[in-house]
Amino acid sequence: MSEYLVIGSGPVGRAVTSILVEQGHTVTMATRSGSGPDLPGVTLAAADASAREQIEPLARGAAAIFCAVHGSKYSAPVWRAELPPIEAAVLDVAAELSIPVVFPESMYAFGAPDGPMTETSPQTASTGKSLIRVELLRNRDAHAAQTISVAASDFFGPHATTSHVGSLVVPKVLAGKSVLALGAVDQPHSFTYVPDLARAMVTAAAQAQTRTESNRLLFAPTGPPLTMAEMTARVADVAGVDKVTARAIPAWLVRAGGVLVPDMREMADVLHQWTQPYVVDSSRSEDELGLKPTPLDDALAVTVEWARNS
């Protein structure tokens, strides 16, 4: 069994840690506050992830680092200020210790795709948060550290309360209220179950011990796409509650609101994800990792149970 360093205690960091512990490994989880899940085999540590001198002692003896840190706010200026220094510090530590570092990644770098996204699709994003994701991926590619980026589409699952499904769908359905989504509710969209992303990250880290690539981009196992209307109906079915209506905030209204409201502006920047087909084809990575996505109803059952008990 091995020791691992997990940086971040959000839904991805928690899911990765749970899988590692289930496999019999020990984990040091580092967060700025030193908080995190109380699990056997997990040591909690307070550290600034952008401070190399604080991360390096925690990473000594680790088989890999999982850098599951996200910006403190859904904002391009915040991402620009926070994420590059964190990744630079973690990459430097990983290179110095000759251990791989695994990052969860989004699909933002692929911009507005003209078909299903694959691992070899062009990273065409050129504005806002999406451009920052492109730059982070390029920095990983150029660094001496061995890196693995595992990209996922919109999250759902335990602890994923800020995602579209976690914030706009599940709580509304359970409360019997209409779902109000961005842009459209009739466009096919891929959704990734957080434990499937975490399982892919853990598997990729284990494979890194015998693979020679210095940088690797994988897609988390992701099931067939659904529209937001279809996802809303499936959540209701799994939860055993009455179906509710899914309605869209028109794209023009989101863009108009973005002129005055910063949070709406950040949503408008990625509105293409909801107003056109936004589909992930993870079949190649599934073959490489030997994994498949959790059946949707099973994943939603866990998600709904967690939401009801939270």
C-alpha cells in the first residue's frame, strides 16, 4: 500500500480520498484551513497550495499528488490570480520529487465544439475562464513534471452542490419547484459523476508507475448525454417524486444581465455549453483505464440520497 497527497477537500478531493482509503492506502489531505473528512488513514494538514515550501514536506514519500484545487470563486479574474501560482508550486514539487501529479480538468479548453469532444479535439478556447484552462494545460505540458489531466463534463454527485445538477436541479426537484436553467433545456449535454472522475484519477495515478508519457490527457468515464429537461425528469424518477417543469433563462437575457451583474457575466462567457450540443466521447480513455461510467440511475440514487441527508 502507498501514501498519497491530496490537495483540496471539495467533491473531487473527497471522492479521490475515499477511493484511496478503500484501497488500503494512506492519505495526507492538505487544505488552507486544515479541514477535511474524518476518515481512518487520512491525516489532515493546513497548507497554502501556492507555497512550494509548505507542499514539499507533505509530498515527501507520496506515490503521487492529486491537485484537486479550484478557484475560490467562479470568476475569470479570480482563476487568473489563484490557479497558476498553485499549479506552478505543485508542479515544481512533483518534478523535484519525481512523482506524478494528477489534476481534475474541465472541458472548457475545447471552447464551442462542432461535434463530440475527444481527447484529441482542438483546444480552441480564447476568452475568459476557458482560456485560463487552455493555459494551465499548456503549462503542464511544458513542465518537467509527469502530469495527468483527467477532464470531466459538468459534475453531479455527493458534495457537488455548486454544479448545475447539484444547485439547479436536485434541490429544486426535491422541493417540488420548477428548474430554471441557463440558455436552453433541449440541447444534449454530457454530465460526469464525481466518483467516476475520482476513480479515473486514481487509476491513472497507478498506471503512471509503469507508463512513460510525461504528460497525459484523459477523459473521465461519462455516460450518454441528456438535455436539462431529461436530466430533471430522471432525477424526479429516481427520487420518487412528482416531475417538475424545466424552463430556460433565454440566452439574450443572460448576456444582457452580464452587462451589469458580474456573476451573470461569468455564466454568459460559457453559455455555448448549454445552447448547443455539448457532448463528451470518453470511449478511448475508458479503454485505456479499464473503466466504465456508473449507470445513471445508480449515480443519481446516490446523489439524491446524499442531498436528502445533507
